Amino acid sequence: MNKIKALFSKKDMETVSVKEVDEIRQEEVIKEMVPRFKEQFELNDYKLLCKVGEGAFSKVYKAVPLNTTIAKNHKHVAVKIINKDNLHEKEQKEDSNVGKTTTRQQVLKEVSIHKLISSNCENIVQFIEFKETRSNYYIVQELLDGGEIFNEIVKYTYFSEDLCRHVIRQLGLAIRHLHSMGVVHRDIKPENLLFNPIAYQPNETPKLRKSDDPNTKVDEGVFIPHVGGGSIGIVKLADFGLSKQIFQTNTMTPCGTVGYTAPEVVKDENYSMKVDMWGVGCVLYTMLCGFPPFFDDKIDVLTEKISKGQYTFLKPWWDEISDGAKRCVRKLLEVDPHRRYDIEQFLQDPWLNSFDCEKVAQQVQRKKSRAHARMPPHVDTSLLYSPAAVAMRDAFDISNAVQRIEQEKKRNLLTSLNEDSELLGFTATTGLDDRMFQLRLNSSTIVKRRKHKQELLANK
Ligand SMILES: Nc1ncnc2c1ncn2[C@@H]1O[C@H](COP(=O)(O)OP(=O)(O)OP(=O)(O)O)[C@@H](O)[C@H]1O
């Protein structure tokens, strides 16, 4: 209350605005709040409000800066907290997380790289400061209120080509900045793309593809060039835990998230900046159709598919996607890194530079009216709109993939076949190799993730 008294003593009653008093009150209330999280005890300069994310070794909180210099520029921030004890415990239990941030030196490396690259690029999450206490490391960064692009893919099932261009171009600009500083990210995935939200504008007539279930497809709304679509505005690249400054030298450290890892990495060959371009290809593919290019429950089969570049533009999901978009994906998912797009080539790609919302909208509208007539009668529409997106994170996370292999070994095949109600599966019906796109997604994994999301929301 002293601050309020001071304010009144400086100004006369009439000139003190309600807003000024409210702001001070809010500040005082926040300071007095009882800490809800154990991570708060050693952290004096920030008030943790709620958990906004979690990684293999960290928890990320939305927080209010109490230090006025930081509060001047940031009403809220994101504090990534890495607990030192958890880190060592996990390190011993999960040797599958090789290459992830583990030691103090690696945390400091993440910090120094993030610091180095976050200025002068609008598409990289801004670094604010680093703190270390007895129990934790704290990496303070700008808060991206929208959350992960991953969740938006799950929400809308896939993105329109306009929205894909909007997102992937911004990722491209972030990567150009990184690569120009000799830094390779090595973990490009939709979970590491965060965004600032914009107001959602519904479409008068929602656009549908023939693979959509009209009862459940959430429309992404109006796309506004250079502003965004859905509720996705500015997109920024996050998580520099696997980044490495390599300059001209090639690197051989295994890293990344299995499904998005480049062939030269899974084959243990020397690799370069081009691994990020493979990641861009995987993200673009996933945004365009709603499921990832490489998918398999068995890690060795998945690895084999990646190393051979075995992916397809599956029917019917890819039928309405333009040739330009497919060409761009092909140039990125090129097994030979020498033939793969580099960042400059990607940013000059004709499809990427062809904003044509009107034309696309008309085409979609025309196709929509024919959509149901063309739907093959044997295709179960309830399985078309990708449940794969919901399971993507699990499917691509190294530790989860390894866990699944273990579970699979334990599980008797017959029992698992009898658990029909627990398995969501679909097999495409074209002449292509079925194994390429047979997805068997364990619904319990989906349920677990949904529960986890509910807990996160409840904590907010
Ligand atoms: N600046 C931010 N603003 C908002 N949310 C964030 C921010 N940084 C991270 N998050 C959320 O926290 C999650 C985990 O953060 P991050 O990826 O940095 O942690 P990690 O431990 O390195 O994760 P991983 O296991 O993927 O390596 C992100 O996927 C995102 O949902």
C-alpha cells in the first residue's frame, strides 16, 4: 500500500487514474501471493503463475517479472526451469535421451547459443536472462502466448496452404538467421514452433477437403496475408538445447527427435546445416496433411524409412494439395544432403512465394461441392482426419519410442489384436505398400495426453 500512498502524495487526487492504482494493487497482490510451485522458493525476481509447457528435462512457467527493468519491457515472461536433481535422475534412467541437455556445461551452452542468436531476429524466441540457484537453472525468455504450432495442427487437423506458407516462411527466416551465425538447431519440430495469437476470424463457408469429416473438422477461419490465419500470428523458433555452433565443420553427435531426424543423422554420418532443412520438410509435410511423413511404431522400421527417404503423398489426404507444395516438400525431403534445398533456395521456392489466397479459396470451394460424391464408400471417415496428429509427439519422442518398443516386446501379439477397441488403426486403400502408412495408434496414449492437457489447464 505504500506505493499507492506515495502515488497520491506525488499527484493530487484528480490526476491519479484508476489504472495506475490498479496496476500497483496487482503488483502488490502478486508479490504477496503464496508460492504455488516448489520451483518458486529459490526464485525471487519472478512470480510463477502457471505451467505452460514441459520438456524432457524442464518445466516452463508463465511468470511476472518483479524486477522493474525487465517488467518495463515484458508484462509476462516464460521461465524454463531445469531441476538439477531430476536431470541427474533422468540421465541415469533414460540413456535414450542421449544428446539432450544434461550437464551444467550443456545448459550453459544452450544459454550462450540462445543469447547469441536471439537478438535481431523476430522469429526466434527472445532470450531475457539466465539464473542458477542451488537446485535449479532458470532460462528466462519472452512468453509466446499462443503455445505450440503442434497443438494448432491437432486442433485444425491440417493447415491451408496459405497458413502453411505463413508458418514455414517464418521458420525459414529463423533458420536463415541461425545458419548465418553458424548455428544448427537440430531439433526442428512443431512442438518447438511457438506463436503469438491473433483474433480468430470465422469463415462464412468453412473450407473442407474430401478427407475431412464435416462434423468434426474445425475450420481455420479467414487467412489474412502477412498477418496470419487460425489464431496464428507471429511464429518463433524455440528450444536451443540441441543447437550447436558448427561453422564449416561437420558434426557427428546423434540428436533430434526420431521422426524428424535427417537420414544422414540416423545413418550416423557426418552432417551439416542441411539437417535443419530436412526438419523443415517434415514440419511442412505434417502441416499440409496432418500427419508426419515418416511414422512407425517400431523404431528400427522408422529409422529404415528415414534413411531411404520412404515417404508418399498419401491418397486421399494429399489429393487437393498443390503440385507446388509437393515439389517444395520433395526438395526438402531429399535424402542426399547435397541435393536438398539449403535455406536460401528454400526461401526462393516458387510455391513459398506464391500467395494466392483468392485462387486457393475458389479451388477449395469448387472441390468442396464435389467432395462427398468422390468419397470412396469403403473409407471410414471417422479415421481419416488424422488421429496421427494427436499421437505425433509420442511417436517422435525418442524416449517414448523406446518405451513403446519395450511395451511391444512384453505384449503378446494375440492379446494386442484382441484389444481392437483400444487400437485406432487405418490402412490406406490404394495400391501403395500398406506398411508405409499403416498407423496403429494406441488410444490409451491419446487418453493419457488428453488427461495431461486437462491437468495443465486446471493448473492455469
Ligand atoms: N517462450 C515460451 N513461451 C511459451 N511457451 C514456451 C516457451 N518456451 C517453451 N514453452 C513451452 O514449453 C515446452 C517445453 O519447452 P522446451 O522445448 O524449451 O523444453 P525442453 O526441455 O528443451 O524440451 P524438449 O524435451 O523438447 O527438448 C515447449 O514445447 C512449449 O510448449
